[in-house]
Amino acid sequence: MSAEVLLGAAYAALLLGGAVVLEWLSRHTHNRSQAYRTSGFDYDAQHDFWVCHQGEQLWPAEFDRERRLVRYRARAAVCNACPAKRDCTDSTGGREVTRAVDPWPHSEAGRFHRGIAVMLVVLACFELSVVLVRNREAADIAVLAPILALAAAMAWWLARDLVRTPSGFPDVKPAHGNRIGSE
């Protein structure tokens, strides 16, 4: 087995590992950001509202089509009279919490990072293919082919959400239809 095969396999493994780490870090960062924005609030998915730590319900007030967010707002009169208002919000219009309509890979940041991860995996596939074409001995194929198969599977897995719908976003409708936002 040549040094080219070993270096090619190692470089492809490094690219694939980088794609996995990028995917994990971006998902982790997104989840932490979501948790920070809604800290102290509990979401009731069945009825589509948030509950603050004082028990006030925040109902959907607006659906932002451009940013693909649902904004939930508490009643201003209740928030302004709340003893915990100073620690919760400085708004006189009531506390607002936002929730992304789209799952993580469909958010702008998710699609950006997913695109970079896909490109790393495609680069690994290309690099492995070139090394395979140049080195056709049985031992070389035995080392490179499984890594290429893994890279191809990773490329399919990462790219499927990016190409699933023409706009890149799944068809998600707000839970309350026309009741929130203007159509």
C-alpha cells in the first residue's frame, strides 16, 4: 500500500470528522440559543402557548413569515402588575417569546452550516475517488472503498434536508391558522 493511499484516507477521514463536528456544534449552539431565549418559560405544544414562571400564558400574537417565527405575547396589564416584571422584561406591552417554526436544519444558520458540512463531505468523496482511480491494487481498494461508501452515505444524509423542498423549508403551518398575523 502506498503512502498516497494512507494520506488520502487520513485526509478524507479528517474532512468527514470535520463535517461531523461542524454539524454537532451548530446543532448544539442552536439548541442552547433556543433554551436561553425561553429560559424560565414552559411550552405547551398541544395548545400552542408558553407559560411564564409566574403562571401567565403567552399566546401567539404574530406569525413572521419572513423570519419564520411565531411571536407569543403575554397580556400587558398582567405583566405590568407582576412583581417579577423588573427581572423579566422592560416592555410595557407585555413579555414576548419567539419560537422558530422550522426545525433546526431549516433555519438560516442551520442551512448555512449544513451546506458547509455537505461541501466537506463532497470534497472527501472527490479526493477519495481521485486516489482510488490512481491506485487500483486490492489492498488500496480495501482501504479506500469503505471510506468512500461512508462519505457517500454521509453526503446523502446531510444533503437530504437541503433538497427536500424547493424553498428549503418544510411545509409547516402555524397552529392557529389565520388567527395570528395577517395573511
